[in-house]
Amino acid sequence: MSRLNTRWCGDTACIATAEGAAENAKGGVDTVKAGIDAWVPKFAAALEQVRQRAPHAEVFVIGYGNCIRPGGCFPTQPIRDVDATYIQGATDHLGATLRTTARQQGATFVDTCSLGIGHDVCAAPADRYIEGLVPAHAATPLHPNASGSQAIGDALASAVLSATRTG
């Protein structure tokens, strides 16, 4: 597969989706995961600021879900198998970082990974929560579509209701 110029950019990192996972691991250092790790102190400081400014607030952190299954689904989505596995691995690393930091800062982590199983970019268009590089619904590539946003909102609402009942 030839190189694509398509890039997925989140708040903390950009992943060249079809330029090869190796492009993000030059010199044996995974630059995307290193970027996520370098961002953790800023995220922790932001959560601490929220805690200081609103000491009685219940803080919720929403995780990142399943973007693409390991091995991908070429040609349905024009992402090579190694890149698909890398993208999900980086997404999983970000999710784990969010979970750990949220817990360390006393926030409630809302898992969206499990609710996204079977709803990634490789799913049938009617079942997708995340749009791929070849989208079926209006959404930024590798981000939630309307169904995904609804599922994430429902997960957050459930977590808030649960915290209200137990708190």
C-alpha cells in the first residue's frame, strides 16, 4: 500500500495512519506513547486545579474507546494491519494513562473501551461508534459519530447516577 497523507490528530499526539508504525518508533522510542507519557503531568495538574477550585465536585474522566481492531480491516478501511494494531495500541495506552491518572487524582474514570467492542471503524456502518478514514457518517476520522457520542454520553450519565446514589 502506498503512503497516505491522512493523519489522525488528538489532543496530545498525531499518528500517521498509513505511513507505518515504524515512523513513530524511530531510534527504538515510541514517540506517540512518549508524548502521551510526557503529557501526564499536565493532565494531573489540570485535575488538581479542578479539585482545588471545586473541592466538593465529583470529577469524571472519559476514556478512549476502540478505534480499530488489531489487524484492521483492509480494504474496508485503508489502514495496513500493522498500523491498525499500532493505532489501537496507542489508543489503549492513552486510555490506561487516563484511567491511572484519574484514579490517582480522585476522579471517576468512565470506561468507553468495553462499550465500543464491535463498534469500531471495521464494524458495519450501522453499528459503528467510531468513523474510519472512509466514513459512513458525519464525524472526524477516528472519532465518535452520533451513535458513539450517544453511547459515551449514556456511559457518563450512568457513572454520574451511580456516584450520586453511592455518594
